[in-house]
Amino acid sequence: MKPLYDVVIVGGGNAAICAAFEARHAGASVLVIEAATPFMRAGNSRHTRNVRYMHIGDAGAMVGTYTEDEFYADLLQVTGGETDEDLARFTIRQSASLAEWMPAHGIKWQSALKGTLQLARTNAFFLGGGKALINTYYETAAKMGIEVIYESPVVDVTMRDGMEHPHTLHMDTKDGPKTVDAKAIVVASGGFEANLEWLGLYWGEAANNFFIRGTPYNTGKMLRIFLDKGAKAVGNEREFHAVAVDARAPQFDGGIVTRLDTVPFSIAVNKYGKRFSDEGVDIWPKRYAVWGGLIARQDDQIAYSIMDSKAANTFMPSAFPAMKANSVHELAKMLGLDPEAVVETVTEYNNHVVPGGTFDLTKLDDCRTEGLEIEKTHWAQTIDTPPFIGYPLRPGITFTYYGLGVNECAQVLDQQNKPLPNIYAAGEVMSGNILGRGYMAGFGMTIGSVWGRIAGREAAQNALR
Ligand SMILES: Cc1cc2nc3c(=O)[nH]c(=O)nc-3n(C[C@H](O)[C@H](O)[C@H](O)COP(=O)(O)OP(=O)(O)OC[C@H]3O[C@@H](n4cnc5c(N)ncnc54)[C@H](O)[C@@H]3O)c2cc1C
């Protein structure tokens, strides 16, 4: 490690490496500082599978056309309008070059599988998944002369003008505190979802029962540092994206395999054995993100998905085996629930399933209940055919929305919308500028790739000026 770099990038995920590539292409000396170990490098990016980009005609792994307007309409739908139209459309337009830029840096696309035609037009999958993407990117980075140091979380920044007086980054390395100077800094350190104490400010004790689907290293330290230095905050600090995950999963870093998509084909009960929300509102991918938040609001942040053998093959296979029993009573006992309460709930539900519906996974079907306080509006089938099946569910947090405000050059803004001197941000730490609510598959990698590239390029140009 040298004492001074043109560009220092904090974080080791997709946004960081994309920034590093562009800064290096522009001729800057580049250091990437990663809090994690080499094995755990690249935060939540290691868990990803695909990226979304606009394209006119077949491009990269994608077929057909996905226009700016259609992409933006999809974004509006998931965010309910909580986005900045200029930045969002800018991101979408910039995403078009990813079809070629990513393979130019080593990524191989996985050709679309049969039956995923819908996704093949909007989402490009990486061959080998996020881990392969990251390993490839790190190899490319090494060849380009980008330096990386691991296990060195940045714990403070002395901010100066960045040019004549470089910034100083303070790290907490395994060999003790160290510093390095930078003419420009790119903050690409993810959200703060792994910081249960911070989440606890809004959720109290409940936060200790949240499961964090991704890296334990995204503690929001850099976000906190720059907010304390007067950076403008964007996004709702209380909100996060969360899905239902298997309660038997590890509390951190379970990745994609712990997600459970069982809810629409089951009834979901809380720790008292009572239903608490319409399980049949919609199906994956539109509704699945709602269940994380609903479970987070239940006592002890736990829920249980209960169904019978008719529903056994309607959802994606689970990482942990289903709990199975020959009676609802026995299943409730296995799940640690009051059997009488669960039997009563199931009986009441069964008595209100409207007979004669045609179960159909491919649409909002006509299988529903009538007369319950909380109806199930689709895919409602009686629970009466053994074996009975259950899964314990926890809220699995994917990412937080709260972040640093930026302009079109990825410069971090202060509260008067003036750029902080030579401080840039990319990826999850600034995604709240574009994604104020909801989520759209593949868009996290779009934001990281597009804004990483902009931040790296701009940081290098300024540092070398
Ligand atoms: C299970 C799962 C599956 C997902 N699947 C997809 C998908 O298929 N497609 C998609 O588009 N999105 C997906 N996402 C979202 C996606 O992972 C993120 O949007 C994206 O990876 C964010 O990239 P990033 O570089 O901003 O952050 P990250 O990849 O999380 O990287 C942040 C990095 O910062 C480091 N860091 C944190 N604090 C410090 C510090 N103080 N000092 C130094 N380093 C620090 C961390 O160690 C980490 O390496 C998924 C998320 C999860 C959890």
C-alpha cells in the first residue's frame, strides 16, 4: 500500500470494482479497501444472479427489446413513484452499455433457460452467479494494477479539499490502526442492514430477531461518517426490503437459498396460531417482498406457513426440508405452536374455502375464502390431505433504502445540494436516490454498475486534473 492514491474506493462489492475499473482506465492509481476477508469479499454482490439493463434488439444475454420507457414504467410500479425521474431515467439509459461492458471485464452470460422467456428480455444472468462474477472482476482488477486490501474497515475520514490537501482514511486493520491518503474517495460500502443496533433505533428489540440475507460487513459505518459530516440523506431510514426466509437459516449471510415462497399456497399464522394477512394477494415476484415486513411486525418476529400435500409442489424447493406430520395437531406441535389454536384456525379456514374453484398458479385464480375476518383471496385450497406441511418463517432483510444524496456525477451532496469535495458514492449506499421503495429483480446490480462506473470515472478525472 502506498501512502497516497488518486482514488481510494471504500467497499469491495460490484459498485466498488466497477468504480475501480473506470478510475484505472482513466489513468488513476487506485486502492480498494474491503472490510471483509478475501473469502467474504464483495458484500451482497456475491449473492446476486442477474442484472437488468435496457436494450433495443437482442443484446448480451437478452432477447427482444426493453425500452427506457418500459423499464421506467416497471420502476414506477415497484416504487409507487418514490424515485427521482431524472436520475432514474439517466440510470436506465446508462445501463444499455452493460451488455458489452460487463463481458469486456470478464463476465460470461448464462443463456436463458427454457421457460424464463419473460426474464430473458429484462434480466441477464451471470454464468456461475455472483460469486463467479466477483472472482472474475477481482482477477481483471489485479491484471489492471488495481490494489486491494482486505480486513481493513474504514472507521473514519479526515475530509479536506481532496486536491492540494488529500483526504485521509482511517482503517482498523488486523495489524492495528492504519491510514492512507486519497485525492478522491468513492464510497461503495453498501447499506446498513447488518447493523442490528441501528435498525433497533426504529424497531426496538424486534431487530434482534431479523435475519440479514447478505453480508454481516454492511454496517453503514461510511454512511454514518458522511451523514455526520453534513451529507444529504435520501430514502426512508426506517424502511428495508425484506422477504420471508426459513427460520432455521443462519441469521447472517444465508443468501438466496433460504428464501421461502410458500406463503401464497399456504396459510401463514403467527406465534398464537392465528392468521394475520391475506396470503393470496399476489404471487412471486410482485408480492413476495411484502411478507418480510409483515412478519417483522408480528410478536417475536416469527410466523409459520402451513399447507397440505396438495400444495407441496407449488413453490421453489426449500434449502431446509419441510416439516411434515399426519395431522394438523401433530404438525403444530412440531412447529412449537399451540395445537388447539392451529387446529381451530385451519378448521375455520377450511370451512370458508369457497368450493368449485380452479387452482391455477399462473394467474390470480378463483380459489378463495368467503366470510373470514381476513380472507384469502386467491389459491385458497382446503388443508385436509396429509401429510401436512409446515415451515417456520423469519423476516429476511435484503437491504436498506437510506443513503447518501448524489448528483449526476455521483458526487455526494451536502444539505444545500453542494458537492462535498472529491467525495463520490455508488451502489447500495446511494440507491435510495432512485429506489425509494420496493424492488425490481436485477436493479441493485444495475445501480451498482452504472453508478460505480460514473463515480470511478469522475473521481479519477478530478483527481488527475
Ligand atoms: C441474497 C441476495 C440476493 C440478491 N440478488 C440480486 C440479484 O440477483 N440481482 C441484483 O441486481 N441485486 C441482487 N441483490 C441486491 C444486490 O446484492 C445489491 O444491490 C448489490 O450487490 C449492491 O452492491 P454494492 O457494491 O453497493 O454493495 P455490496 O456488494 O454489499 O458491497 C459493499 C461492500 O462494502 C464493504 N464495506 C462495508 N463497510 C465498509 C467499511 N467501513 N470499510 C470498508 N469496506 C466496507 C463490505 O464488506 C462489502 O464488500 C441481492 C441481495 C441479496 C442480499
